[in-house]
Amino acid sequence: MSEKTEWELVEPPQPRHEGGRYHHGSHGATQQDGAPQATHFLQAMLGRWWQLKLLGAGIAAVVAFALLIMIGGVLVLTISIAAVTSFGIARLVAWLRGKQIGRKTYPVAQGRNPWQQ
């Protein structure tokens, strides 16, 4: 019968430094405040040049947000110009109608039809 041996990788014990929190070796990088765990996770997820990929995604997000702001600004500007133009046209029409009514040369009596003078 042949026996299969199980291999286990055992790392040598790491030296402890009393003065600081800095540790040498692979365990020292994973035991600090959780930040290196995030970097290892991102590197595993994104692969090679993960920092440049994150930078590109950030730049794309900023550009998309700027475009959204610009489109919103153009819409607000267009709607406000349309509202001011509509208000101006309404005032002009009311002014022109007032001018036409004011051109009558005969006085209009209260309660009488102007055609029955």
C-alpha cells in the first residue's frame, strides 16, 4: 500500500519588536489595522495594475457626475428661458389687446350696448 503524505506549510515564528507595531514578514502586513487586507483584496479582485484601474474608475465617475450636472444645468436654463419667453409673449399680447380696446373713439356707457347709440 502506498501512503499519501499531507503537506503543511509552516512559517517560522516572527521576531517581536517591543517598541512599535511594525512586523517583518507576511503576517506583519496582514495584522495592521485592516488596511493591508483591503489592498490585498483589491489586488486579488482587480489583478495587475489594480491601482491604475481604481484611478480610471474614479476619473470616469467624476466625468460622469460632471456631465450629469451639465445636462441638468442645460435643462434648467432651457426651461427658465422658455418660461421667460412665454411670460413676455403673454405680456405683449395683453398689451396689444389693451391698445386695440383703447382705439375706440366713442364713449361706452355703463350698461348699454355700444351699437345702440
